[in-house]
Amino acid sequence: MKIEIYSTPTCPYCIKAKEFFKEKKIQFIDYNVAEDQEMAKKMVEKTGQMGVPVIMIDGETVIGFNKPKIEEMLGKQAN
């Protein structure tokens, strides 16, 4: 399972999302779009979103820290 999080260091929902994955011991790739303009551009191209967090789980997009949606997607991946 590939999980990517497009985030900024000061975004409270980004921090909550990363804490959620860490608590569940799920590895993820964190892209700091405040510093990495190339990844910020890719995020907008992929999703049309300029706000963070944007979470990609095996290519599916979750906008914001939508915990029920994330848990549903993780559950699908486990089956």
C-alpha cells in the first residue's frame, strides 16, 4: 500500500493525519509542499486542490483529514 501525504509543517490537520498513520504504524511518504514547489505543483495537477492535507492511498485521493474515509480505504486495502 502506497500512502502519500501532501502537507505543510504548520497545518493542524496535516499533523493530525500524520499522527494517525504513525499511531497505526502505517508508513507514508510526506511531501512538504511549503518547501517543495515541484511537489506542490504535482499535487495541484493530480487533484486540483491547493489546500492541504491531500492524502493519496494507492492512487485514490482524500482531501483533508477525513478519518472515516481514510479508515474505509485502509479497510478495503486490508481485505
